[in-house]
Amino acid sequence: MLDRNTLALSPSTEAEQIALVAKAIAHPARVRIIAFLLSKPGCIGGDIVNEVGLAQSTVSEHLRILKDAGVVAGTIDYPRVCYSLDPSALAPIRDLIEAIAARPPEGEAPCCYTPQGCVPKETDR
């Protein structure tokens, strides 16, 4: 779990994974693909094409990006590929979002968080 102190100290590979997943889910068509996969335990690529309403080649490229980020897994059942979500790929980005959401508003924080730790705020006199 990320918190204020470990977030700055996270290994660069974790930061890169968070950025990769964020980039992968940052397109409306990929969000629609993810939403469709959420409604199914697994589905055939053609089902995704029909649901999303894009060309097969475009959907394939979006699925490739999601697969490269680990968000989607594809199982080959020749001649079909069945796609499903891998929620574990979202854990680092979920932890980051939870850490941001848990942080008190700037005016309510008892101190200023720095790499050296919590530095008490000066109060107005």
C-alpha cells in the first residue's frame, strides 16, 4: 500500500507500471472495452468489435495496448481469442489513487510532507 512516505520512494519500475496502466486506460475506446469486459467473465474478440463499434483492426490495436499494460489477458482457443480483465494489473494505480484520496486537504494537514518526513506547519500568529 502506498502512503505519503513510500510514494516518493517507490521503485522506478512501479512508477513506470503505474504510468503504463494509466496511459493504457486513458482512451475512451479502451475504457469502453474495459467496461464491456467487466460485464462478461470473458469474451471473444468479435464480441468486443460489435460492442465498441470500431473496426476490427482498431479494436485489435486497443487490445494490444491493454494487453501490454497487463490490464487484459487473451487466451487463444483457435480460431478465437477470448479476452478477460486482469484486475491485479490495476493494483499499483489503485493504491496511488487511494493514497491521493486519503490525503487531507492542504489546509487541514498538520504538517508539510517532504522527503525528510513530516515538517510541522507554522501557525499564523
